[in-house]
Amino acid sequence: MKYFPLIALLLLLACKNTKPMEEQEKSPIERLDPALDAIISADFEMKVIATGYDWSEGPLWLPNQNMLIFSDVPKNTIYKWTEEKGAEVYLTPSGYLGSGYYSKEPGSNGLVLDNQGNLVLCQHGERRMARMQAPLDAPKPDFISVADNYDGKKFNSPNDACYDSKGNLYFTDPPYGLPQYIDDPTKEIPFQGVYKVAPDGKVTLLIDSITRPNGIALSPDEKYLYIANSDPEKAIWYRYELGEDSLLSGGVFYDATPMVGQGKGVPDGMKIDRNGNIIATGPGGIFIINSDGKLLGRIRFEESTSNCALADNDKILYITNDMNIVQIKLRK
């Protein structure tokens, strides 16, 4: 059993305490701009809903099932959480279908629904984007490749993904799932790319200059693509205007490099709410940044946050926080 740091203990206590966290001894919310009040109200509630994972990732809210699913990457397993039953195994194996040891992070990472409502997984061990060939309410480890190579070369380990309304898939491909990471001898692509997969299966490289592309998200109008860089030396969120098969103008959106070391974590997964606010995991917790690139506030965590998911019309935020799954009721 892992050691629980102070913040995890406070969050566990919050499970038994229905009072808003601000009424407790110390609030984890750092409010830097009054605009944050419209996103996280003063009567927010925060609690750990599940714990005990090796490295939780890729949270995805399934509204029709009223259920959260998330990856435990080292365990090669997807779990589900419901209010009625808590956390249970949902799908295993999730990212590596072979036998024996593959790497420290062989499982699925980012999870997303395609435009037909199918589960699409970033599979580290299989080095591909894959679609589950089973309904969401009866999951099976039966997958088909959506994309598994670029110009005949295997991807590194797809990490996070999103779809646009036309059915185009966007995903990042850092080396974290490879047995020896960036220096792995089986690495076939010399860079860490960001790709687009068209509905007909055509794979297009969008950019190859981001050192560790990780989280990825589209603006509500689908005009801009946001990409998180999990390189501690360039801890940056980038924003680019999208062309048909290319990235147009853009560059640094918000640079958190000076904050690296002030808390655990680097830019990782993110989501964008209906008003265009970026809710992103980063050094020390969750960053809330408006569409103009202004930091509105942060949610502090002692352990690294990897990703997040929005639910209930952006009223609820789920966060994968290392060994914990955290639920924040942002407003009532």
C-alpha cells in the first residue's frame, strides 16, 4: 500500500465531510482572477472517489452509462466508477495484448469516444490507436486498429486523443510506453509527432518539433488545436490554428516552465469547457486558463495530476491524480 501524503488524507476525509472544502482548514483552490468564480464556485465539493492505482490516466465520462472509465497504465487495465458501485474492473488487457513483460507502462492511456459512440484507446503496448469492437456496456478486449503507423513506421506509444465533429482523430505520440523510452532500440520514428487521422484512415503528420507532445484538445469552435508538452525543460501548452491537413499560425499559448519544481507534475492531459477555458494538468495540480491565455487559478495537489474529464454540463470535474481518482463538483 502506498504512503498517503497530507493532501490525499484531506481528500479522503472530504469523502466523509459534505462541507465545501473552503470551510475546512485550507482550500486547494488558488483564485487568481474573479472570472474563476464562474467556473469553480465558492460552494464546490471535492472528494476522492477511488484510490489504490499505480498510475491513473485517461478519464472519460460516459453520459449514457452514467459512468467514469479510466486507465491504470502500468496495470494494463481500464477501470469504471459509478456512484452506485464505486470502482470496478472494466476492461483488461487494455493496451498490450502480448504475453509477459513489455514495459513499465504497457496499458491504454487516453480514452475517447468516436462520433459513432465507440471507445477508442491510445494503446501503449500495441503502439496504435485502436477501437474496441464491443458495446460500452459489454466491453471485451477485441480491438481493431484505427491507425498504427506513419509512412510504414510504427508509432511510439500514442498518449492522448480527441475527435472533431467531422470524424477526424487527433493524437499525440511521445515515447513513454516504450520499454526504454526515447532511447528504445525498437523506436522507428525519430521524432515525437502529433497526427491527424481522417475518417478514411489517412494519417497526416501535423507537427514533429514538440519534444514531448502529450495532452491534446480542440477549442469549442474547432478552430484551434491545443497541445501540452510534458518536457520539464519546455513545460508549455501550445495553440495552433487548424488548416485542412496542417497547422497554421500559432505557438506558445502558456509557458509553465518557471513553475516546474514548485509541485509535482508537468503539462499532461487537458479538457476545454464549453466557454473555451482550458482545464489542464500541470506543475502542482490543475491549471485553469482562459482562451486569451490568462491563468485564472489553480487547484493544488501534492501528487501529480495526469488528466481530467468534464461531466454534467461542465459542473463536475474528474481528475486522475496518481493513485487517486478525484471528483470536484465545481458548482451546483
